[in-house]
Amino acid sequence: MAQIVNLDIPANTWTELTNANAAAVRVSNLGGSELRLKGTVGSTTPTDDEGAIPLAPGQTLLSDVTLAVLWPEPSGVNRLWAFCQVNGKASVSHADA
């Protein structure tokens, strides 16, 4: 389901930013610490940060770059997750894939 929401990112916990399959997601880091973003196929929680991309405080990942471009492997990435070493916050917007 499409969403526009602010989400709390608990410390040291992978938190799903998407609530359905998405092709592209806009994410703004509203917190004071770096977020690590990682795409997955389906809603299986990541177990490591291999392939994760950093999103600095105040930085925005625009939705004009698809998840498939950001994570070409594995094929079919359709969910997005965030990890922060301290409590964080993100603004998230996406349409259904």
C-alpha cells in the first residue's frame, strides 16, 4: 500500500521502510545519525549491512532512482530497510510497485 509517513528507527534494529512492494522510495533522514539503507526481495529482514548505502543526517534519497538501480543484485529488490546505531527517524514516501 502506498504511504507517506515519518518512521522511528530503533537503535541497532533493521526497520522496514516500505509497507508493500515498491519500485522506488523517497527517504529523508530526519535524525542526527547516519542511516544505512538496504534493499531486499520480499519482507525478509536483513541480517547484515553488506551492500547497504549510507544516508547522512538531513540527506534525501530521491525516488527518481529505482531500487533495481541501487541494488541490481539480487534481482527483483522491492523492499527497503534502514538501520541506525542510535534511535533515528526517517520520512518515507512510495507508491505500490
